[in-house]
Amino acid sequence: MKFEVLTIFPEIIECYIKHGVLGKALNKGIVEVKVYNLRDFTSDKHKKVDDYPYGGGAGMVMQIEPFYNAIMHLKADEKPRKLVLLSPQGRKFTQKLAQKFMEESKAMVLICGRYEGIDERVKAFVDEEVSIGDYVLSGGELAALVIIDSVVRLIPGALGDELSAVEDSFMKGFLDYPHYTRPEDFKGMKVPEVLLSGDHKKIALWRKRQALKNTLKNRPDLLKNLSPEDMRILKELC
Ligand SMILES: Nc1ncccc1[N+](=O)[O-]
């Protein structure tokens, strides 16, 4: 899978992608990330990317021309790609959307705005507008990294088997269960007995109950399409 990122701060993206899961996936050749500096697609000597808003108002707006030039440059190879604009006005990014992007797109262009926003006409050249949350970031770069990280984790072979369970729980519609490791007793804070029992059936049930309990407490909005078994467990918790 290939990600092409349009930004005026390429170093934000380049720095992050060298580490962790993404670094391994890059080394394995499972994913490719190319970062393009929008300033390289300007036509003036000052490499200007923004200007004052028509109609007045605070701050600056990013101009359409660098985005247009960069998108046309990428499209010159006529390969299919999904163009995604990161913005607080976009549709909410979820684990399910990450799964959809991984399954449907061989290549994604992640378009990062800065300042008070970007010229509305840029949207004529994108496929989707996506938001990672209801808050305003200084730019789309962090959102682009969130999308890259969460999509790459879903690519077969990108992770060891042990980590895929985390995605599964979100995909099934509830939060993850609690995790513990050594020491067994830390200043009197003990690991739950059941996890030391070796009884995998009991452990699985305990984990499911804890996941549903956490979800009921912090994210009841996720509890929609539960299986009859999960519904039974949830009813016991209420
Ligand atoms: N929330 C955001 N704020 C600024 C830019 C992009 C954003 N987002 O969620 O994609």
C-alpha cells in the first residue's frame, strides 16, 4: 500500500514514519510513504501557500494552486488512488473506515491543510473529507499520521499475530480488555487471579466481561450490534 502526503511540514511525517510498526512495515516493503512539500508546487519565488480570506475574518487561508499542481503531478501516472482531505469538517474516522481504506485502496493521497483552513475549491479534486475527531488541530499532519498508522496495522503481515486482537475488539464494537504483565504483585497491586489460572475459557470470559464493562462505562455509544452472548453478559453487568 502506498501513501502520498501533501503538506507544508514534511518533516512532521518523515520523522514519525521511521519508528515502530510503521518503520518495520516500511522496511518489509509492505507500505510505502512519499511526502510532498506543497511549497514545491508554488509558482512564486517566496513559495507562498496562503493568503487573506475573501470576505474578511481572522487568519490566513491556504491557496488552491499548490494543492492543484501537486494533485495533477501525482495523477500524471494515471494510477488509481483515493484522495483524502483531512479536516475537522470531514466524516468521522473510525476503525471500520480504516478497514475499508485498507481493503479498497492500493494508494491514498492524504492532503494536509494548515492555518484557518484551505480554499474550498480544493474539495473538487478530492474523494473524501475525513476528520479524526471533534477538535481543531493546527493542521492535518497528525490526522494523516493517525490514518497511516491505523490502516498499516491492518495490512496482513504488518504486525505480529499478537496485536491483531486489539483491532478485533474495536471492529466487534467494544473497547479492549485490561492487560497485565510481570510483576504479579506491584506494591500490593495484584494481577487478577483468573489470569494466572491457565484456564483459557475462564480467561476469555473474564476478558470479554471486562471489555464490555469498560465499554459500558466509557463508550456506551459503541454498544450497538452485540451478539446474544455479549448481550447476556452485558445484562449481568447492569
Ligand atoms: N481535527 C482536525 N483539525 C485540523 C485539521 C484536520 C483535522 N482532522 O481531524 O482531520
